[in-house]
Amino acid sequence: MPVDFSGTWILFSNDNFEGYMVALGIDFATRKIAKMLKPQKVIKQDGDSFYIHTTSTFRDYLLQFKVGEEFEEDNKGLDNRKCKSLVTWENDRLVCIQTGEKKNRGWTHWLEGDDLHLELRCENQVCKQVFKRA
Ligand code: YOG
């Protein structure tokens, strides 16, 4: 059975989100608000087609892609930097490389038990998030 990330997920832990946001150049006031949020992710997966909607009371971000097909990402409402993104499978992990102005930018999703894990990378910073099913 292939892995299925579909579901509604609520943020449970968020390690070094501050370092990740600083690396992205997010200003102090925005970081202060962002740190307080408990974002949810609604993920719809149909084979290699993904819809990932990250929502919060402050901002939301929608990403749709197909694994193996490079696309332009605008990061609207996040750092607003455009990049070229490519998501691939590494075994059961979903790995995104975001090529652009920021070095070493990307993320990895995987499931552990019934938890959704997300590692967010930018430059030398790694943010580790764990989500629980809603
Ligand atoms: O997820 O790319 O699931 O897109 C990362 C926030 C905070 C806005 C969220 C809003 C980075 C202010 C998306 C938080 C900090 C701070 C809820 C992570 C930038 C700005 C949207 C992400 C992938 C993988 C799918």
C-alpha cells in the first residue's frame, strides 16, 4: 500500500520555527504573530497529485503539484519569493526542493504512526513540525 497523506492535520509541535522564519527574512512583528498560530493542513492526495492547504487565523497558503513535475511557486503571504519547486518520492517521504534566491530551501513530509511530520529547511536552519489528525 502506498503512503497516503490525505486528511486534516493540526500543528502539535513546532521546533525552531523562529530560526526558519529568520532565515526567510520574515520581520519581527510578523514572526511574533506567526509563532502564536496553530496552523492546520488539509491534504488531498490522489496518487501523485497533491493539494496541501495550510490554514491559520492570520494567513493561509495553498500548494498544488504533481510529484516529478517542476512548478513555479510564489510563496504568497509567506516570504513572497518566487522559486522553482520539485517534489519527489524518497521511499515513503515526500521531498520538495525549492530552487531560488535562498540556498538549501525545501521541505520533507512523512508519516510516523498516525502523526504527520514536516521538516522545513532554509539556509542553515531546520524547523521540525509534527501534526496530529483533527
Ligand atoms: O508547507 O511550505 O506542507 O506548502 C510556513 C510559514 C505564517 C505567515 C508555512 C502563516 C513560513 C507569516 C507553510 C502560517 C513562515 C510567516 C500558515 C509551510 C513565513 C511567513 C500559512 C509549507 C508545505 C508542506 C506546503
